Amino acid sequence: MPKLGLRLYNKEPVILTIDDVRQIPPVGAPGKGQIYRMLPLYDMEHPEREPVAYLTSLRFAMGGYLPKERIA
């Protein structure tokens, strides 16, 4: 994804899937995000405006859980 200099977020959920889980929690396990067509991404500064980008695919590595105080 090109650098836009924006903080983006999605309003619709993404289903994260890991095909070969070897431990719980699956920290470090790679997976794919199930996105149907395109997932609109919105600018955090202007959430009421139209989407500024679209996500068409997602690959991830599962990390650890965030502590409650880090969730904004």
C-alpha cells in the first residue's frame, strides 16, 4: 500500500483465519484476512467523509494481546 501519511481504520470487521494453528494463543502464526471484494478504509481525522482507500487483501502474523490500557 502506498504511504498516504494518514491514520486509517475500517468500519467493517475482517475475519482473520489461520489454517495451521499449533498453539493457543497462536502468537507468530501467519494467516490471511477474509475480505470480500474491497474493504473501505476511512481517515481517522475525518471519519464522516467517503473512504480514502480500499483494502483488497491482507496477510498478517498474529501478535500478542494488547493490555487494556493500550486500547483506544
